[in-house]
Amino acid sequence: MSRQPDASLLLPCVDPVLASEEATDNEIAAERIRVAQAYLACKRRQADLADFVRGGEARRLTSVY
């Protein structure tokens, strides 16, 4: 049986929904949080996939979206 990465590691990075031009301060703050979470999730998936390719154990990730 061959090793296979968890399917979540193969997902493309997703751009979060951005706030509109008329957004309130709270909506802009929420946008910043979504962007940061999306960036960190993508970076983690890429690191886990690289670890898998090198022969390490890939961790299962949960979506933050």
C-alpha cells in the first residue's frame, strides 16, 4: 500500500471575501482576520505537503473558513 497525502493538503489556497469600499471598522477588522486565517491555513497546508513529500507524516488540517 502506498502512502497518500490527506486530501486537504492538495486543496488550492482560497482568497477570502474582502470588505466593500463602504465597510465599517468592524467589517474591515473581520476582513483582516479572514485574510490572516486564510494565509496561515494555506501556509500550513503547503508546509504539511512539503513534509509529506520529504517522507514525514502529514497532519490532518481543519478548515478555518
